[in-house]
Amino acid sequence: MIKVENLTKRYAGQPAIRDLNFEVGKGEIMGFLGPNGAGKSTTMRILSSFMPPTSGRASIAGFDVFEQSLQARAHLGYMPENVPLYNDMRVTEYLDYRAALKGVPHRRVAERVGDVKELCGLKEVEKKIIGALSKGFRQRVGLADALVHEPDLLILDEPTSGLDPNQIRQVRDLIKNLGKQHTILLSTHILPEVEMTCSRVIIINRGRIEACDTPENLLGRIRTAGGVIVEAKIGSDDGAEELRKIAGVRDVTESVDGDWRIFALRVEANTDVREEVYRLASARRWTLRELSQRKATLEDVFVEITHPDEV
Ligand SMILES: Nc1ncnc2c1ncn2[C@@H]1O[C@H](COP(=O)(O)OP(=O)(O)OP(=O)(O)O)[C@@H](O)[C@H]1O
Ligand SMILES: [Mg+2]
């Protein structure tokens, strides 16, 4: 559905993305992750024909996003990072206008706009002026706009940015639902969201693709398996020093809560150090109140790939 080949974009000579290659198959929900400035929005803007690449090619449903941009865009619903809305229009009026602009036949506009308002939970605000909507509802209008011409591909640039946790859940559920019938390329900073919704993930850093795989495979690839939390009363022992000696422990950080010490251990992949920690605590007569394992998450993958020095 999306094919990107050797895509490069420079702004005033400075590369924003360099030599990107990836494909998104029909029906996939692809997560697009990367730190600020990594090049996510740049890539998405090129795919949406908003600007040309410096070199390389991209196509949507087989249509070159530059040479055949009309055909490419007919397949694509794009929700940009900052949704540009007409603040003095009412919600329905705006969506009618956008539908007409995107070539929805006149006789079908009312039906399509009705459907996307329903889908995006906009019924209750349909008569409101867009400028008076809360951020969450503005995002939904942006999503409805992206969907109104029935594209089979959605490119969503941080659709949940600026939303509260309840709204994030709602939008996440909506995206999951949309994923049943659409191909989706989704950028976000909220990693649990990606773990829950995406079939594959691209991690981009400083304009380059560092990884492209399923969340499970990415988790299997990293050096840390997550961590173990130990909370204990340890008297005058140097707990961190003792814990560091355990095989498989890569690093220990320590904090204090009254008489208790809280140790966060980072451990190597495929190791479980809890038994050894228990033995140590028992031998040293430490009082344990917590000994628990935290499995690696996509966040660990992200940190390890994009900030390898800090791991
Ligand atoms: N219009 C522009 N002119 C000059 N440089 C730009 C422009 N847009 C983006 N850049 C630069 O290109 C690089 C990639 O930016 P981009 O917006 O694609 O990152 P991003 O991954 O979307 O980041 P964020 O997570 O902050 O949205 C950055 O270094 C940015 O400063
Ligand atoms: Mg961006």
C-alpha cells in the first residue's frame, strides 16, 4: 500500500530524512516511532504529497506521490500534526466542505459526513463552531476529515497528542477499529498505544530507520529484559554493590523511602535474577517488602535504540 525507496529530504542542505526504505502492506497498522526531530512528520508530509522529497521515490497504492498525486491522494486520508481547521465554521459545515473538496459526489456528501461524525463521536458537537471546540474534539474533526472520502489508507501524525488519558483511550479504540478496514501509518510518542495497536513498528532516529519489525521481535532483540524492583531494609550494607555482583544484573539504581531502600535493577535478556536476590537478602538478613519483575516494554526498545549510550 505504501512503498518508500531511498527517500531523502534536506531542508536548506540539512538532511531531515536520509535514504529511507520501507513498505506497508495492505491491512497493516504500522507504528512510526522516533524522538522529536527524527523525521516522522517530514516523511508523512511527503507521502501525503504536501512537499516533494529531495531525492528518492514514494508511492501509494502503486501511484507515485508526486507524479500521480491526485490518484495517490484518492487512496489516502491524512491527519497532520497540527490539524488545520477553519475555526469559524461549524463542524458539519466544515466536513461537508471538505467532502466536496475531496471529490465526494454531491448526492453522497450528507451520508458520508453523517457516517464519519458517528464514527468519530462528533454527533454531540456537530452544530458547534470549530473554534469553540476542545482539543480532543478538534482532533476528532481532523480524523473525520481524513476519513470522509473513504480512503483505504490512513496516515495519522500523532493523533493523540495533547489529549487527556480518557480521550487517548477513545481515539486508540477508534484507530484499532479503523484498522480492521484500513491500512494505517501512525506516529505517536505513546508507546503502550503502539504495543496495543500496531502489527509492525518502524523506529526512526535522526532521519534514519533503525529498526522495522513486529513489537514482539523488537522486544526479543534488545539487550535488557526489563528490570527487577527490590525494596528492602538493609541496615548498613551497601545494597547496590551487593546486588550488582549477581550474574545477569547490568545496572542498579537506588532511592530511599524512609528506612527502606528501593533498588531498580536492569537485567540481561532471558535472565530471572529474583531467586538470587532472595538468597542474598536472606543471607544478609534484609527485610524484603517488594521483589518484582518488570518485563521489557517497547519503551525499553525505544530507549535502547535511540539513546544507546544511556542504556
Ligand atoms: N519546514 C522546515 N524547515 C526546516 N527544517 C525543518 C522543517 N520541518 C522540519 N525540519 C527539520 O527536519 C527535522 C525532522 O523534523 P520532523 O518534523 O520531520 O520531525 P518529527 O519526527 O516529526 O518530530 P516531532 O516528534 O517533534 O514531531 C528536524 O530537524 C526539523 O528541525
Ligand atoms: Mg512530527
